Amino acid sequence: MLGRVWDVLKATLAVAALIAAALVSADKLDRQRAQPVVGVVAGEPIVTGAIAPARP
């Protein structure tokens, strides 16, 4: 019984560590990213990639 609890605890800690590492990594990348170009709206779908630009 104690062995199973320990295994579940280890798995939970491993998942929590992975999530924390991903959040720290994303924060670090966000801080290193260059400043946005003046005059460009960051929420515009084409800028964010939500909608692909129309190709003639």
C-alpha cells in the first residue's frame, strides 16, 4: 500500500516539475523576445497566425 502511494506521489511530483519547467521556459522566452514593431496591432489575426493571409 505504501509503495503505491509513493509511486503516485513520485508521478505527481514529476508532472508538477514538468509543468513548472515549461512555465519557466516560456517566461524566459517571452522576456527575450524582441519588442513588437510600432504600429502593428498584436491582437490582429494575421499577426497572431489565427487566420492565414489571403493569397491571390
